[in-house]
Amino acid sequence: MFCYQCEQTTRTRRGDGCANSVGTCGKDAVTADLQDLLIHLVKGVSMYAHRAAELGARDHDVDVFVVESLFTTLTNVNFDPARFETLIAQAAAMRERARACYEAACAKAGQVPEQLAGPATCDPGHAMDQLLQKAQEGAITVDLNRVGADVVGLRALVLYGIKGAAAYFEHAHVLDQDDPAIYAQFHRLLNFLAQNPTGVDDLLGRALDVGALNYQVMQQLDAAATGRYGHPEPTAVRTTPRAGKAILVSGHDLRYLEQVLEQSAGLGINVYTHGELLPAHAYPGLKRFPHLAGNYGSAWQNQHTEFADFPGAIVMTSNCLIEPQPAYRARIFTSGPVGWPDVPHIAGRDFRPVI
């Protein structure tokens, strides 16, 4: 494995990263390689979706899948190789949908479809050894000896910026905010990366494009959050416990917190936020729940101690997960893009197992 996409990365000199059997975040080498393969296939999906969009055609399911897949590969999100095997199979299917969409748009426009290669035709196989072998085609360091560290680093800068924007746009999507033009930008940028570009000026230009995309995405997320919950207002937040049953929700996702609150209403359960969900208390639409009891603990990196001391169920909603410890492993749940092997995952936003 090789990964240097986050501030947790172990490095002693320029260009170093996590290259051992387990990264600093806890991600093992198999999961890291499967993430690289998923991104490689998603580039292939976007190669077709980008060309379809230029002809005025799109497949909404393809759009959503690309953004969700990017989010799952961020640091501290999904550590479950079985989930990535499933996502890789889905990526191959979504690529066929995107190809069909593109070819139908070409037929309608009277054009001959391009014959694409690279990620657009990569066959990942099915067995784990096949997947791991194919993952080398999507490795971060591919072409390093040929093009040098600056080009490889700029490619990574563009990719990691796209991943960050995808996380924000997925949060907006969960709040029912979508924009076809923004999906088209994701496809355009991934199509660019799929060509393994070598021009420094081109790469710098696309990095600036990612910055502009992120600004647009943040506007969408702000509109989604304030449109649903109202504008945040200065709020005093309780940091001491109430007597009674308790659920702790950590991460960033306001919609998942809202659904925990809705599904636990009237049951005598107090719901607390943790870490990055502290700002949820400032939204009028969430303050309406009387059992949103307060905030527990501090930042995400302190969860090993804080989760062990918390006397209730815990829900992870986004990129804040560290390896669950035995003291609380039997009462922690993942949701949305989050995953850890053998930790129960909430599918379809049905939080009854947590409750």
C-alpha cells in the first residue's frame, strides 16, 4: 500500500507516506489497494458520463454513485474490504450504464462513440487476488519513475480535492440538494485524471478548478442545511449528562442525526452529539427535538477514551472513525459511507437496531 492523502500520514521527508501493512489511520493494505481500484474504475465511469453530459445526457444513479464512491475512500470513513468488493462490482455495472447512456446520446446526435481505453475498459476480475493485482493500475504512485514526484503529487492534489468536494456534496445530496452541473464537473475532472496527465500547467489549472468546484459545493451544502433546518444561531450547549438511556452521534451528517432524533422521539432516550456534530445544536430545526440533550466529549481523535466511557449506543455518520475498541465495540454502529469489518452497519437509515 501507499497512501499520503491526510495529515495522519507517517512521513519523514517530502513524498513519504503510509507504506506498511497498516496506515496510521488503521487502514490495512488490502483495503487501501481496493480503494485505489475503486477510484480507478470510477474514473472509467466518469469517462463515459463526461462525454454523455457534453451531449446533454445523464444518468442520475451514475452521478450519485460516483460521488458516494469518492467519499468512501476518504480518511477515517470505510475500512471494510468486503464493502469495497461490493462497490467495485457496482462500479463495473455503473460504468456499463454510463457507457450505454453515452452511446445512446451519440446515436441521438448522429455521432460515432469514441473507443475509450484505460479505466474505461479495465476488467477488475472477481477473486481477491485479481482485484489486488488490478489495483496496481490505479496506484497513487503509478508512473512515478517516468514522470517524477511533482506530476504525481499534482495528480494527487487534484484527486484529493475532488474527494473532499464529494464529501460535502454527498452531505448536500442526503439533504435532497442536487445540481446536474456539479455532477458534470466531477465527471470532467475525473475524466481528466483518467488520462494520466503530465502537464504541470494543466494540472495546476485543474487544481484551481477543483477549488472553484468546492466553493460551488459548499454553497449547495449551505443552502441544503439552512433550507431544512434554518440559519444557525448562537446557542449554549449542555455538556453535562441527563439521567436516562443515551445515544451518541458522531461525524458530520445532520440528516442522519435528524433521523436518529425522529426515530427515538418519545422513547425516553437522550441523544448527544460528539466531535464535528457540535454545530448541529445551533440549527432551529434540530433544536426542536427536546431529547437532543447536549454534546459529549471533544474531538474525533479522542474517541477511544470517550466512547469507552459513554454508557450508550454510538452511531458514526461520516469520516471520523478510528478502530473500535473492545470496551465499546458491541455498541457502536456505522451508517452511510462509514464501515469497519464486523461492526453492524445501518442500511437505509433505519436506526431501530441502535435504539
